[in-house]
Amino acid sequence: MATKPMSRQTAIDMVCMGLRHEYRVLIEQQVRVSCSPGLDKPEAVRFEGQTRVDKIGMRKVFLKAGFLKEAHYRMSWPADDGTRLASVA
């Protein structure tokens, strides 16, 4: 039985809730599919993904989807409590 691909918003919502191991493969596929139309364009030089430094699951998804870690941005991600967290791109 084939499963229906999730919408981009559903994938984003799942990422925001925190990743569970069984969903990482699905989200990795969605990240690849979301980027693939832009990769077909010759003017597309790069794609960038960014997540909080403490979101290890999402960082693993980006790596498995072919993204490279290029930077840590200190105090760049606003948190709900008013503090700022580091992010990884």
C-alpha cells in the first residue's frame, strides 16, 4: 500500500514538534523533494537550510539529504522565552 506524500507544511509542523526516529526518513525525502525543482535551474547556485543548534534530529536530516554544515550563528534564533539560541546552517 503506497503512502501519500505529506505536504510541505505538514513536514514543517513535524520538524517543529521534534523529530521521532521513524519520521526522519520521510522528512529527509521531503527536504530532497522540496529542493529538487530549484536544483534543475542553472542559476541556482546554492540552497541553505537552517535549524537550531539543539535540534539534533533536524541536523541529521539535513546531512542525510546532502546538505553540508557551513556555519554556526551565535544568538541568531529567537526562543519563545525571549532568549536567543545558536543556529546551524
